[in-house]
Amino acid sequence: MTSLQEISPEGDVCRSRLSNSELSTSSQKETIETQNQTKVSICEEDKASLGSPHQAEASALGKDQVEEVLSKKLMTAMTTNEDDKTCEPIDSKPNPKGKNARKKRKQLKMQPVNSADPNQAQTPPGTNNIALNGLPSQDFYQNYVSPVYAHTNSRYLENLTYHPQFQFLPNVQNQMNMQQAMQALSMQQTTNSGAMTHTMHSAVMQSAGMQPAIQSVALQYTSHTVVRQHSVQSTAMPHTIQYRPHPASAPTTPLALHQRPSTGSIPNSPNSGFFQNMMQHPLLSHSYVQSNYNCNVQNNLKTTAREVKETRQSKSSPKHKNKHKNNNNNNKNEATTTTEDKRFDAYMSAEEVEVGLRNNTLFEGVLRINPKQFQHAYISTFDREEQDVFIDGLRNRNRALEGDVVVVMLIEGNSEEDKIALKDEKSKKKVEASEQVEQEDKSDQKEEKNYHNEENTEQSQEKGDLKRDKKDQKRGKVVFIKEKVHTRTCIGNLKLMPDRNRQRALFIPRDHRVPRLNIPFVSWPDNFYQDAKKYENTLFLAKIHSWTDTRFALGNILCNIGQSGNMKSETLAILAENDLDITPFGPEVRDLFPRLDYTIPKEEIKIREDCRNLCLFSIDPSNCRDIDDAISCKELRNGNYEVGVHISDVAHYLTEDTILDEKVAQKATTIYLVERAYHMLPDELCMLCSLFPGVDKLAFSVFWEITKDGKVLSHRFAKTVINSCCQLAYEHAQAILEKKEYSETSFPETYNNFKYEDVRKSIEIIGGMAAIFRHNRFENGALRIDQPKVAFRLSAVNGLPDSYSFYEIKESHQMIEEFMLLANMTVARRIYEDHPKLAFLRCHPPPSGFMLKQLAKALDPMGIELDISSAGALHRSLLPYTDPATCDKGRAMVLNMLCAKPMTRAKYFCADSCEDDDFLHYALNIPIYTHFTSPIRRYADIMVHRLLAASLKFRENPTWVVDKVRAVAAQCNKQKYNAKKAGEMSSDLYMLKYIEMNSPIQTEAVVVEVREKYIDVIVVAMGLNRRIFFNTDFPGEFNCIKHECGSIKMSRMEITWRAEDNIPESKQVIEVFSILQVHLHKADDMVKIETKLVRQQ
């Protein structure tokens, strides 16, 4: 009897055992007519009998066909009589001997499928005689199996058919044919074994209905295997082929295939893990079908039994009949609506988008997604005084991800959350009834439900607040993705589906803004299905391939990152998640720059200004190795000073349009993490360009003539040769500025016959000028919002954090900052004058006026008055509350964070076709700006150096295309933001590791925001943002009271602590700027720290 399998497009497995070879056409017709005339009635006492697969076999149909049959309340249940090979319908009447009948059927179920005598002669069928569901095997594969893999590459399916294990799918008919072939082969093995082997395998494969092309590949494989097997076991091999289970294939796989050649003997074959995972697929796994068939059929029959019973009741009364008919129509409409809600809308065409943008019916922007509520996204409008457009729900986001440049259309109507809530309310009773019927799946449903709750905890607690905040906000939907900035990759964990699906596994991204992925079995790691628990804490990098359903996307695993909680693995995960390439430069670029023993040619020195006799020095962090700037000061005869800023001439060594230049442009920036820096340039080139003391270096210099009272009279540019006299850290310069006694004793080594006094005098003069520059800059309307930055001291033994401290901005830092800003502004004006279309500039758009107004309105009742009319006004209004010398540190942290939220990102851009307002830098309050002073770590500075070199006639004018400059600017913006985010994530990772190593920690925190069921705080001693939830386990009562100004963010929380352990009941009020005691300790998750509120004493 032939066992047939079919997989529906949804992965459901159905199966039937029909004796196709012995059922005549007439008998089939009679059977069909009998089935059509039979109306099956089912009562509670015979449900169990219908659940047996030997009594009620579901036909081999697709899922849609099965549902159609079930919905009509018809069920065909067939039993096979091994004696007369006929199929009889089950009697729909109750069986008085049901218990004994079920016992007999159970005994039949335990009998082997193929009980025929292996020695009995049988006539092998022709090539196409074996039919699957009435079709030849080739047609069956194309019509039924291929749709399962609609999203799979066709080349993969083609290659899969050539795999030997796939060609010998274990169905009983093929086994019988192979038995005959191998028996004949065994009798003839002593004579002409090679030719006979080929002949017998050809007959076997023809009987299996294989295509000739597949036969040729399989013959080479199986002939080699069987001949080798006979040569080893010629005396012990029985005349009939042996069968035994194989862990990576079906249990009926023949021994000849079990002892297959090694992976290396099959050209281009995958590793063994691929085969192990592949053979778990229902299409290939015979054991899976046998083990899971009962459950699938029983679930379908139970649902059908309930519906048939309802049908009986409805038929007994005309009123019930009409009601049932209406319910069926409503269910169909709901099902159609639900399916539509899960699908994304099609994008507009490019032509329609262009017309819409010109007509202002559509507008373009960069998508921002709330990381703690992924269903909420935003687009900034052109008018910064207006509120951002709110994009509610995944359907309206329409497959766009964080950072994508999208085109949005305004819409009206209720939010997607309201629609979903309405549908949930309507289907609540229906869901509860369904759960009662499917009690056996309760554990799996609970597991999935818990996972959903874990991910959506924060989201559900924000819904009430967000609805109120966005009541009058404009809403939109994405109709076109103009540029996919997001790489569609993510870091996360791989888990089996709750139903232990063998086709696809569930990938859970760490970043909730990325959808969950369904990962096909061909992308699973080795032995994943058997050892899924082994991979629970493993981090993988996955990529989205397609996304058509709002619930999940389809993707595949790119690589195994490592174990969660391991610092090295977590660092690699941070780099991969932010799409940062740290691949070292290969040998192909080694000859494109000089060696470290490079000596500057005399010809090069002649065409440059020789500044080796200047008192010139660098000031950088103590651990800095890429020194790209230095400063000098020389008194002129007229009493003024010539101050020079000297920047490493990286563009001299980095030839344009080479392979090295392209790779550096892609990296675009150096990545600074806690434990190390990943340089944009090759390490040797970094060393060659760094302005180390006592070594001749090439530089690009800017000189100013400045008076003693800080007035800049003139400036000039020059390509120079310099030799730094010393390398200072900020601590050395600060000691001099503060006139510390130990400043000379701790001073580093000097070169070029310069002494400590020479450097000290220069630093004091430059420091005085920088103080004047800084004062004037803020008087002219500049803004500075400081964010806390943590520096770690790592153990030399294991690289883990021993201690940490805040990175303080002191006068020495401000001194260097002011002259770097002056250099950047001076160069920006020059390159824009000489190259108005190709100038590579940097701007800072103004912040969201709407958000600043809301913030000022919320802070006003608390006694904090913000002037948001300009950047300078905002800075002056913040000083009384943020000055470190007079104000509370925690309060200053909160204000800086609140004021930073409305701010936009600064960005690089090409000057072509830009209006004057596009050049403005809001924070600096200057009309034009660029980056010139850090070419070792920023590719944008190298672009500026090339333009400035052309202005000074050191090279030809660039022939760049404007689109190329824009593309470089976009890449620099992306990489700079990603590198900054990676640095912040690295700092948080090491801080969490420090807390874990010293857990538990009790420390002080200040409140940033109050919501209905949680508060956001900043841990003052660590600069760490944490969220404290008030859940059901909170030892007391809490109540969020809305602030009278109408802003939820400035609400207050009233807490009543329950009396316990001789501690009386107490009350506490929490609002923004409140100082709290919090408890930090390691959570169950290896990378999470739980934060709890400590009871007020």
C-alpha cells in the first residue's frame, strides 16, 4: 500500500493511504458517489473512534481544500481492508460495539504497513505508473510541493532535487521495487557486477518516476555506495535489502543510503548539519508524518465534530438555521478583513510619487521609530514649528524601517490600535471558545502568549499616554520607500515555534523596531531541531528577505555571533547591529601607501612651508594614538600673535579613486568602543600620518593673526612640514592653566631644543585667547548641551571594567575646541567661495519648535523658564539650572536630556542647489561650517582637504559629479551616526557588566519622566538611563496624577507603601527632578539589569 504525503502552503501535513495501483476507475467513481451521498453525523461518544488515522484518514489535499470540506460539515473517513483491498465509508450511526471496534483498529494500527511477502514476485510498474494524488510524481512536485517554497530561490529547489536522499523518498512502493532490484543484484554480484548494478539502479529509479537528468546523478552516487557495500559485506549481506532508522533521514531509509560517502565525495555538498536539518522537514521526514498525523487529524475532527453538532441544532429550528447562516457570513467577512489587515498595501509608482511631491499631496522624510513602542513612527515636516506626522501601526509604516527615506501621505480616521481593540472585543468570546476546544495545545499557546507579553510589556503600558498625546496629531502612511537606509539585518535569538514546526523557526530580534522573522529550516544551525535548548543564549545575525505580512517577515541566518553575555560576542553584536565593518585591510592595498620608514622627499619639502622651527605641540587624551592636530603660537614684531592649527595631510598619502580610497570611503569614520578603536585607515597609515613628536610630518595648516584681546585680523592657508616638540595630554595642559606646582615635574619629554617654559608660555597665551573666543561665541547665540560621558578603566588580565569615571570637560578641552571650531569655519568659507557647487559642508537644522514649546509649557509651573526664541536664548535660560558650580548635578542631567530630545542631527551635505537657510548651524549659530581637523578618523575631512588643496593650486580642480558628493555625504552621515550609537551601546554594555560584577548596587537616581505605570530615571553616578515599572508585584499602591499644564510627561506619581516587617505605611510623591534611591541588580537575562525603587526611609 502506498503512503502519500502532501504539504499545504501553510505547512499543514495531510496524508492518506490509498491503494492507487489496485483501485480501478469504476470503483473510484463509485466511492466518490458514495461519499457525496453520505452525510456524516457525529456525536460525543464516537469522537475518539474518528480520531484514529486507520478509521478516518484525511485525504491528501491542500489546506484550503481541507478547510472547504470541513466548513461544509462533510468528512470522509476511510478504512482499508487488507484482505480485499477495498475502501468502505464509516457508518455514521453510533456503533454499539465501539469499544471493541476501537481496540481492533488499534491492533491494526500496530501492524506494519507492508506485510507482503518480500520473496513474492511482483511486476515492476512503468516509469510513470506511481501517482501521487492522481498525478505523476513530477507533476505532483510541481503542482503541490513547489508552492510551499514560493519564497524560496528556484535554484535551491532545483539543486535539492539532485540530492540523493531527496531522490529516494521513503514511500513503501519504492521500497518494494528496490528490494527486487537489490535481490537480483545480490544473485549476480559475482559476475558482471558493475554492469548489473547500473541496470538494476536504472530500473529502480524508473519505477520511482525519476527524470533522466536526476537518474544520472543518483546512479553515480548509489552505484558507488552499493558496490562498496557489497565488497565489504559480501558474505553477511542478505538477499533482501536491510532497513534501519537513520537520525538524519526517514526511518525507512535503506542501509545502502545510510552508508553514504562522506561530504567531500559529493561536489559542492553542504555540511552534515544541513542534511540533518533538511531531513527534519515534513517533505522528507517520513517519521514526522507518522508521529504528527494523528494530532493533526484529531484536531481537525474535533473542530468538525463541534461544528457538526451546532449544525444539527441549527437544522432543528428555522430561527437557528437563519441565525447560523448569518453567523457564517459574518465569519467569512471577518476572516477576509483579518487577512487584509495582515497584508501591506502596494507602493505607489515612482511617477505617482514625483507628481505627489510636486503637488504637495505627498512629502518626503526620514523615518524614526520609537524603540520602546515599535508600532509608533514619526516623520518630521518641513515646518519645524508643526508637530511631527504620526505613523500608527505596521500597516501604515508599510515595511519601512528606522532611517529609511520614505514618502508619506496624510490620512484620516481612527488609529490602528483602536481598530484592533474593536476587533479584539468582537472576537473575544470566539477566542475563548476556541481555547476550550484546543485544550491539548494549551501549553504551547501559553508559551507563545508569555513571549508576546514579555515583548509588549512596555508598549501596553504606554498606550493610554500615547493616545492622549497623539489625539490631535497628523497621521500618515508610507506609500513609497525612496531609499532603504536600514540594512535589513538584525541581532537576535532563534527559537522553535511553539508547535515545534519543522519548516520554520522564530527569530526574535533584540531591536523591537525590526519585525520577527520566520527562518526556513535550510538556514538553521547544525542539529538545531534536536538541540534547540543549546542555542537559547546564542546570538545570530539575520537578514530580512521579504516582508508581506505584518506579523512576521521572512529571512535567513547570516552568521553565528556567539553567546549572549560574553563581552566579545556582545561587542561583535553591537558592530553587526549598527552595520559597522571592522574587516582589516587586505594585502591588495598594502602597496598603495608608503611604509613606516618613509622619508619625506626634498622635492616635497621645497614646495611646502617649513614649520619645523616652531614651538608646535599636540594636546589629546592620554590614550590617544591617532594624533591628527597640533597647535603653535608665535609672537610677531607688532605685538600680535600668529596662532597656527596644523592638521595631518592624510589626503597626500590617500590617492583618490584607488581601491584603498573606496574602502576608506565606505568605512567613513573610526569607531571608538570602550575596549579599543577600529580605525578608518590601515593601522600603518594611521601611524604614518599621526603627528608624533620629534618626527617630520606633512600637514595642512591654517594661520591667524590675533591680537592680545582676541580679535582675528587675518588668516592664511599653507601646506607645511612640521615637527612636534611634545605630545601633551589634557591633564598636562590643565595643570599649566591652573598653575599647578606639579605641572613641570609631570611634563612629558620635549624635542627640537624647546623647553617646558616655551610650551607653558604658548599654552597660557592660547588659553587666554580661547576663553575670549568662547565667551564671544555664546554671547553671539551659540548653544551647548552637555551629555554625560563615562570612561572605564579595564583590567589588564581579563579586560573587564575595574572602575569608571565621568569624562569632565575642562578649560584645556575648551581651549583646543575653540581653535578647531575656528579652523573649520575658516576653511568652510574658503571652499564654498572657490567651489560653490562641490563644497562639502556640515549643517545643523533647527530643532522641533513644537516639542520645545511643549517642554517650556511643562517646565514653567515648576519654576523653570525656558526662552526658546533662539539657540542663544535657550542657552542663557538654561545656565542658572545647569551650571556645575552652582546647580545640582542630577537636575542638570535631566534638563540637558529634556532639551536634547527636540534637537535634530547635524549632517554633511553638498552645497549644490541649497538655499542659504540650509547652510545654517543651529547650535553654533553660524552661517557656514564644515569638518577639516580630523582626517585620520573622518573621511569627510579628507574630502574637504582635497577641495582646499585645489583652492591652493596643489592639485587640479575636482571633476566630481554632484551626485557623487551627495552619496559620499550620505555615507558619512550614516556611518557617523552608527559609530556614535555603537560607542554609546558599548559604554552601556560595560556599565551593565560593572553592575553585574558588583551587584547589587544601591545608588541615587533623578526622575526624568513620569507615566501611568512607570517612571524614567537617570542614575546620577553612572549617567545611565533606566525605567522603573510599577507592576502587580509592587508592595503598595500607586496613582499617576496628570499635571495641570496638560502634559503627561510632567505628571506626578503618588505612592502608598504597604506596612510590613514593623514598618508602618508611608506615602511618597514622585515627579520630575525628584531624587530617589534605586536598587540595581542582575536579571535572569545575561545582558539585562533590573532597576527597583527603594522604599523611602
